[in-house]
Amino acid sequence: MESILATLPVLFGVNATRSSDFAVLFDMDGVILQDRGADPIIHQRAFEDLQAKRDLEVPQDYREPLETYEYTDAFVDACAAIDVDPEEFFAARETRSAKRSIERLKSGHRSLYPDVSSIPAVSGEFPTGIVSNNYHPTVKFVVEHFDLGPFEHVRGRDIGLTGYTRRKPDPHYLEEALNTLGVSGGVYVGDRITDVQAAHRAGLESVLVRREHVETVEDVEPSAIIDQLSDLSTVIDELGT
């Protein structure tokens, strides 16, 4: 692979210098927290929790769209069939999914990538944050549970349909992070094509971490590709010399 240092002019600009107007933002699932996201069983169990709590009779043909992550036409049709408001039911199920996710994290089902230990070297030089498609309560729990102290901005998506529609590649939450941190530019570190797309739409450079699950990038071109987070620290240190 081409040396990551060779990407510096592309990634940060030839005349870039260390600045408080530059932030380093990270995705969570697949970058900081191992695995790409929550196990689908979480959403199934969340639906079952809600079904039991509300004593709902749900025909078998309508179960699948109600117990999966997506808000689809099939989900709306299934809600109509059992006479519930789709947006309200979706938000209620997502609330249960977030609680289920936190329970699994507490039980040790997922852990941090070892190279997360290199992030403080970056946060000592630049404002840093997490911006994730995962639910905000789950993201907040991960930061507290694993004592991820350096981050100045921690944001998962809002529960419910509005948050769902603002998932990456929509740049909404990245733009929010820039406003909160008071910066106009920086880097977003992710592991998916949608992370690259969201970064570029928010006016950020994109760094793709080549984890074992990362698919081939063909439709978009990240500003840089790294093998581990410690490479990012090296890049920023070299940039400041």
C-alpha cells in the first residue's frame, strides 16, 4: 500500500498547519467498537418486548418488517395491519433496541479495537469527537462504559424516524459536530462507503480504516486509507513538523 505519509497533500492540504479550526471525528461501530453494528437479534427482541407490553396480536406475515432495523413501506403496512401509528411504533421499538444494545454491551458482547489507545495522541492536538449512526443513548453508554475520555463531542443519531433519515451518508450530524466544536474543517475517520460520502458532503476529508470487514471501495474515493488508527496519529504528527 502507498505510504500514508504520501497522502498528506491530498488529505490535509500542502500548507496545512495545526489549528483549533480543525477537528478529527470518528465513527464508532467498526472503527472504535469492534464489529460493524448491533446484532439483528436486538431489534427482534425489542419488537417482542413491545409486542408483549402492548399485548399486540401480530400475524406471522407482518412480523419480519416490524422486527428489523429499517423503516420501510412494508413496516408502514404492517403497522396499519395491527392498527398502530408507524412513526410512534418505530420510535418505541428503537428505544427498546437501544436498551437491548446497552444490555449486551454490559454483558461483554463487544469490545474496543486495541488501536483505540492511540486516539489520545490525536485528541491532545485537535478537537475530537464521535459521530455515529448508532443510537445516541448507546453511543453515550459506550463512551462512559469504556472510559473514552478524550472526546469533546459525542453524538449518535436521534431515536425515531427523523434520526433514521439523518443517518450517514446524510451529513447532518457531522455538520452539527463542526458547529458544536466551532471548527470549519477536519477529518472524518470511518469504515464504510457511507462514511466517506457523509464526510465529503460535510466538507471534510475522509479517512477509511481498513478493518477486516471493510468492503472494496469502488464508487467513492476516500482521501486516505489507513490500516490502523495509530497511522492517523503518525500522519498528524508529521503534518505539524
